[in-house]
Amino acid sequence: MRRLFSRILWVAIAIGIVELGSWGLLALAPALDVRMQLAAAGLDPGARGQAQARIDRPTPKSVTGESIHPYLGYTVTPSNVALAGPPSLDALGFPNGGQLIREASPDTVVIGIFGGSVAAYFAAWGGAQAILDDLQKLPRFAGKKLIALTAAHIGWKQPQLLIALAYLQALGVHFDVAILLDGFNEVVWPPFELIPAGVFPFYPAHWNQYVANLDVATGMRERIGIVGLLKQRRERWTQRVLSSPLRHSRFVRLVWSLYDRALEGQLETQRIALDTERATEGKDFAATGPPWRGGDDALARELASFWFECSLEMRALAEARGTLFFHFLQPNQHLSGSKPIDAEEAAVAIRGGEGFAPYVARGYPLLRERGAELRARGVRYHDLTQIYADVQEPIYVDNIGHVGALGNKLMAAAMAEAIAADLSAER
């Protein structure tokens, strides 16, 4: 009994010495003890008070309200209302898409509008209703209910529009008429934005930026896994100490602080490496695709050819379902002679967009040339580039090519007139 008491006494003395020594060390380095206080309060013990790029601190998306899509590149993130409501194109990620219609009806004409932002704004800013009103006057559509569905989105270019039609048709969406309005994105964004970033010109616009948000590079995924493992280890270690009565021990607090600092150092090393890899992630194939080799003229011809082939494919897909397909080349202010622009409109429509002009000047003539071939191949194709040639009033609302109410009204009238002419000739 005396020997046991003696051992207990020596253990108590040793513990006292250890505790006293730990107390002294913590007194000399109070920051170590503050770490425990921060952890107990649910805060990061290693927080330095300044902004840091951290894997557990999500960075803002380059374009808010959008999501990566496995087929379409990217779409709008649907609202909870859209997701909870009846089946709709909105729930599929098409902004202002409309209700999903699967059945054909002799009393209803469903018109799908495909394209990029010009088509999306055309549908949203009065153009869709204007074309419905104009088409309602045609004998073919008289007395029927006309519905416009929007399958267009800001920044989209071919083949996203082709894929959108194939995707929706495969889902059973019914269209009586499919209208494609495009051109600018197809010939401008690849040389203006994708090629300088080292991205394959036929990938979606801003693709490397969207993929960067996914952290998809192989090395980055491995690095993220290491960061996650270290974070988990650190959190578990902290919770074990905080939930134990030993948390009051100065020695345990000292051991915890030293080990937590070691884990924090490992985490910081991995985070710095992750940030470095993020800075060079554009080299990853998922973000860039295959290399493009060719000059500006060769690229312009390839883009026009790609646009041509996508139109043929969309016509084939549409007609296979009995859908009337119409393709319109959108107007753009940077095409010389397409509209008289005074100083007031130039301040909005031209200033800041001068960088687009060379690509429009190089690409649009090729599109118009290939468009004539589309017409010869039986595609209901129409060139709208000159519809504002005699319009003195301001039309454009920015330096990319979006138009306001008057521009959309005139564009809808030109489309309806072209559709009427095609249907009349075919009849």
C-alpha cells in the first residue's frame, strides 16, 4: 500500500511539474493558448485576419446564377419555384424557356427560339410576342394558339444550339417551328476570347473559366483530396480534445496547440500548391481541349464552315420530327454599312466594342457566303444583316449587338415576312 501511494505521489508530482512547465510555456507564448479559445468558439485557430484563397472558402463564380451542364456547356441555375413547378424548360436550365410541351395539337403551334443572347433578349424583350402576332396573320396559323418557347442563352454558340435542339427533342419536347438566330458569337468569341486563352475555338465561350470553378484538373483533384484529409484530421483532433475533461490540462492544451500548428502548416503548404496549380490550370485538357493551329483567315473559314454544318444538322433534326426549321443570320452594328449610326448611338453601340469589329469584318462575309449555300441546299435561311440599313433611329443598346424594343419589333417583322414567303413558295 505504501509503495502504491508512493507511486501515485510521484505521478502526481510529475504531472504537476509537466503542468507547471506547460503553464510556463503557454505564458511565454500566449498565442498557443489563444488557439484553443478560438477553436472552442468555432473559429479557425490559424486565422490571420486577411483574405486568403482557401479550398474551404468558395470563390465567386465568374458568372453568377449559372451551372455547368453535361451537354450544353452551361445553363441558368433553375429557381426553386421552377424546380417545384410543372415540367418546364426553365427547370431544365433554359432562362424564360416556358412550359415543356410534349404533345402536338392541331389547334396549337409551338415555336422554339434558339440562339445566344441576341435570341434570348429577342424572346424576352418583345420580339417573341411580336413574331407570334405577325405569324398569327398568316393563313397557315390563323385561328390557332401560338406559343413561343425559348431555348437560347447568353453566350451560347454552335454547337450548343444544335445540341439544345437534339437534347430537347430526345426529352420529347414538341416543336412545330424552330427558329435559329445566330452568327455573332460563332465568328467573334473564338478569335476574340477563346484562342487567346489557349482554348479550342469550338468549345463554349468562356469555357476555361467555367471549368476553373470545377477544379477538374487531375493534379488539383489529388491536391484537394489531401487538403480535405488534413482538414478532417485537424477537426477530429480538435473535437476530441474539446469534448474531453483533459481540455483543462495545460499540458494537453500545449500538445494540442503544437500538433494543430503542425497540421495547419501542412494545410497551408497544400493550399499554396493548390493556388499555384489553379493559376496554371488553363493548361489542363478539360479546360482547353485540343490545340488549335492556324492563322486568322483559316480560323474564320473553319468557323463559317462549322456554322454551316450545324445549320444543316439542325434542319435534319427538325425535319425528322416534322418541324419547320428557319435560320436567320443576326444583324450587328460592327458590320460596315449595316446601319447608319450617329455620334449618340455610337457612344453606346460602338465605343468599347471596337475589338469586335475586325472579327465581324472577317467572319460575317463568310457567313453570308455560306448562308447562300444553305439556301441552295434547301435550308430556309435568311440574312437579316441589312434590316436596319435605312433605320436612322437608335437601335442598339450595347456594343455587342443587342437591340431594344424597336430593333426587336423590326427583326420580328422581317422574320415573319421571310417565313411567310417561304411557306407561300412551298405551298
